[in-house]
Amino acid sequence: MAEAASHAGIRDEWGAIDGAFIDKVTAALRAADRKPARALTRDLHAADLADLIESLDQADRVALIAALGRAFDVEALAELDETVRDELMEALPNEVIASAIKKLDTDDALYLIEDLEASERDDILAKVSKEDRAALTRALDYPEATAGRLMQTEFVAVPAFWTAGQTVDHLRSEKGLPDDFVEIYVVDPGFHLVGAVPLSRLLRSPGERQIEAIMSEEQTVFRVTDEQEEVAYKFEQYNLVSAAVTDEAGRLVGALMVDDIVDVIKEEAEEDILHLGGVAAQQSITDSVAVTTRSRFTWLLINLATAVLASWVISLFDATIQKMVALAILMPIVASQGGNAATQTMTVVVRALATRNLGPANAIRVTAREVAVGLVNGLIFAAIIGTFAWWWFGTAPLGVIIGAAMVINLVAGALGGILIPILIDYFGIDPAVASGAFVTTVTDVVGFFAFLGLATLWLAH
């Protein structure tokens, strides 16, 4: 109850760290006596402590860790945003980082040091045990964003000829086992994975029953080089809680836990959302102005180029616009409506590609559905805007023209919103990154060309 009360007291009604609590901690850290700061924060959950650290100035972050001393929950470091983590790793003494690594699982310890300079990393690794150093060094050899980087090297493995009773005795007496695990892995003398036993099944089995008789041979196993996106997909698809990781020779080298994969799933989803908005995947609200500006500049430049293309299309019909000013007033409606419809389609399609719900087997059916949706919406909004244009400008043909252009552009937006992401994905490019600018260009160009082209034909007669 004390922990729950503490959690409730530090967060506001929106779930963020309460500003008054941050001010109280900051004042306590800047006082001569830091005991009040320790009293305020030492019982916080690691996730709450991480959020508090991110809310403080850099100097206060280091001061808070120093104030807590041995009471500091090192798990909070593994919960930090990458930008804050990197700044904090540079500010903290290597002895403090090494001390934290000793208390963390391999995957969390790796998160702290993977982006440090090689010299800094080597100095920190020299201060930990040989076992931890070997495990972390081996994990650093694996490519980023792979199972080898995500796994923890602490796991439970037993031979198939052991009994359930022997295994339980081993779990009770062995001191080097991980704090949390849900499966016992079964290995042969060469440490090749041959099966797994859920902890619940082990505890319900008679003591004399051999492990071989209760193990499951069929299981989802990952290689150290498997991409984290593939790992996250299978965890989500098959409702996994943990999974074994093997090297290229099939030897058991680590285990993946669902808490780490939840972070990957969240990271992948956030990456898609940021990419759809033309923002770098690593960007955070804690980034500096210079970093944020640089990361957004490229896509703003591309959007500028596509906007120039749309303006060039308009310039082809300057004589038509001069004859009828109403065209200049109405044409943004056609483009924006088509752009919004295309963005809706594109967002659904990009997510479906990411979750593998869209592929060659159903691409034609989904495309036909989206075109049908675009056509129906186009007809409905054509009737609305056509009637409105007729009432506004008193010209029935103008209402027909903008209505026809609306239908054309919404159908084009539906086609662009689905075909462009599929085509980009086919060439191995992330559709979330590149689709937005091209889809917007399609709707702008088609919308302006259809509306002004039809108006030109009408005025010519």
C-alpha cells in the first residue's frame, strides 16, 4: 500500500510526473542537506524514478543518483530514454556505471554501455567480473537490433536425464541463477537446445519423473542474428512469455523475456508513427534544438520539392484561373480532401505491412476495397461540395466540375495510399519513412490537374 500511495503522489491526473513533486525534489537536491531528497525518492519504482530523472536538469540527475547512493535502484537506468541515458553515462563516473552493471541482467547492462566510446566502455568492463565482461563483450559483437543484443545470458539449463526432483533441488541450491525465469531449458552434452519445460509443469510433476518425459520439443527458438522486428512479431503472434536464443551452431546462449520484447514492440510502433510524420525514429522530446532541427530538415526539404511540383501544375492553368477567380478559391478543397483520404489509407496500410497483415495473398482484395471506399466517399463529398459551390457562386457547371474532381482525387488518393507503401516495401525500403511525401504529391498533382483541367475544358466551350 505504501508503494501504491507513493506512486499516486508523484503523478498528476494525466499520468505524468507531478510538477510540484519535481520542484520539491529539485529544491531538496540543491540544499546543503540532501537527506530530504533521498527520503522523497528512495522508495520509488524504477520506472517512476526513471521518469523523474528525465524531468530533471542534467546536474540534478547526477545529484539525485549521488544522494541516493546505495539506495539508488539501478533498474531505473535501463528505463531511461536514449538521449538522457547517453548524457547521464557521460556525466557519471565509470565506477558508478560499473557498479550498476554488476547488479543488472546482461540485456539491461548492455543498454547502458552500447553507445559509449570504445575506450570508456573498455574501462568500465575492466571493473566488472570476468563472467560479466565476457558476456557483455560477446553480446556487443552481435549486430544492433538483433536477438543477440536483446537476450540475457542468465538462464536455467539442465540435462534431459535429470528428474523433476533433481531439477527443483538445483533451483533451490544454485546461487548463480537469474532472479526471474519461467522456463527451464533442456540441453545435450554439447549444450545444444533439445527442449524446454515450463516452470509450472515442473512443479506439478512427480519428483521421480525424468525431464525428458515432460519437456516440450516444439518451441519457438531464435538465433542471435534474428532481427528484433522478427522477434517482436513472433512474441506477439504466438503469445510468448520467454524464448531461447541459440548461436549459429544451435548451442543455447541466452533467453529473451517478454518485458524486453514489449519495449521493442513499443519502439517499432513509435518508429512507424514518427516516420509517418517525417520525423527521425530516434527523436525524443529530450533532444536539443540542434539535433531536432537537423533530423527534421531532410523531409521538410523533400516536402518543399513536392510542393513546388504541385505549384508548377497550377501554373499550367494560370490563364484559366485568371478567367474565373472562383477556381483559385475552390481548388485547395479538392487537394486537401484527397490528401486527408490518402493519409487515412496510407496509415492503415503501413501498419498492416508492419504487422504482416497485408501481403501478396490479399493485396488485390484490399486495394479493391480501398478504391471502393474512395469512390463512395468521393461521390458523397462530390454531392456536398458540388451543391455548396453551386450555391456559393451561382454556377451549376462549376459544382459539377469540382464534384467530378473530388471523385477523381479521392479514388487516386486511395490508390496512392495503398500502392505507394506496397511498392516501397517491395524494394526493401521502410514504407513509413518514404510514403508520406509521395502520397501527398499524388493527391496534390491529381487534384489540381483534374479540377483545373476540367475547368479549362468547360471554359473552352
